[in-house]
Amino acid sequence: MSWESTAIYYKEINEIVRQRRGGLASADILLRSVNFEDIVVLQKAEQWEQAATYLASIGRQLADAGAGCIVICTNTMHLVADTVAADIGVPLIHIIDVTGAALIAARVKQPLLLATRYTMEQPFYCDRLRQRFGLSPIIPDEDDRSRIHNVIFDELCCGAVSDQSRQAFVDIIARGRARGADAVILGCTEIGLLLGPEHTEVPVFDSTKLHARAAADFAEGKLSADAMLG
């Protein structure tokens, strides 16, 4: 939810629209950027109900301003997506469902999830992949989860990208492969700043790009209702 990944969403959606429509076409977007520090405070205090109320109020504001759907541009805050979706009056495009559908289409069975500690350790993400898509996600061990989490918050959210951290992620993926992982989910919207398909031999599913494409698909009436709430 840092502005670093928000910029990726904005660029991706607009590039997709331009590629599809040509000329000077761009996306009609209502963007509400938040003070990420406020969100981090709520995360650290595990004040998820308060966070849900805050995001739902933003969702209603966007809907009132004319938004036809809502996209929460972060994996972690999908912990409260069901609550937000029930309160905003317009569909919500769910990042886990979009990612899960892509995994199923690629015949993936055991994806390795790289994400914030909240996303890897809280049940909302892996349980949804299991229950809705029949997948068997793998999460890194304790030390690797700490390393991933710290790189996200201390580096990527601050716009810092290092070769050392990239190699650490590549090593974590290798350990996941040894445990049976057949793909990797970039389950934090900033990880794509550091890691891409060119850095590993296993298929990479970038939740940011998948989610952005789903938003563009919605705008053109191409998105399946299965990927949405509300």
C-alpha cells in the first residue's frame, strides 16, 4: 500500500488500456492514496477492525464519486477485504481470487508465497487459496519470513532495491522448490520491484500485475464475476 506499488498499478493499468485501445487512450481512474504510515501503525497493533472501517470509508467515498469497482492495492489489507466489500456498494476485485485463478490456469499445485509476515502467517491468504482453488500453498520458514518482511518494509516500501536482497529472495525460492514448490507468488505488491520471472526458473505470479490487469478487464467488461466480491 506504499506509493511505490501504487505507481506500478497506475502505470500497468494505463499501459494495458493504451495497448488495447491505441492512440492516446488512457484509463479513467479514481485514485485514493493513503498515508501508509497510518496503515502500518494499525497493522503493528493488529487493529484490523479499525483498518477495515477506515478502508471501507474510503471505498464508499470512491463509490460516491463514481467508481464502478474498488481495487485495494495491497495483499495484506485483503485480510479485511470481505468486510470492506460488504460495506461499499460496488464490486471489489479480490487480489487473492485473481491470483488463484491465474495459478489454476497454469496448472500450479503448490505455490510458494512471498509476502509480508501478516500475509504469510495470518490464515486469510493461504486458506482462501486452499478453499476456493484447491491449492496447497507453501510459506517460507521463520527466518526467511522475517527476511522477506524486513526487505519489504525497510527497503522496497522506501524505494530501495538491492542485489543482495534479490539474491536472498532467489535463495528463499530455491529452498521452497526443495520443499515441492512449483511456482512463486509475489504476494506483496512491492516485491515486483525486486524480483521478476528472469530471476528464477519457476513460474512467477506477480499479484500486482495480475490485479492491475483485472481492473482493466473490469473496465472493458471482460472480468469474470468469480474474481469479485460485492
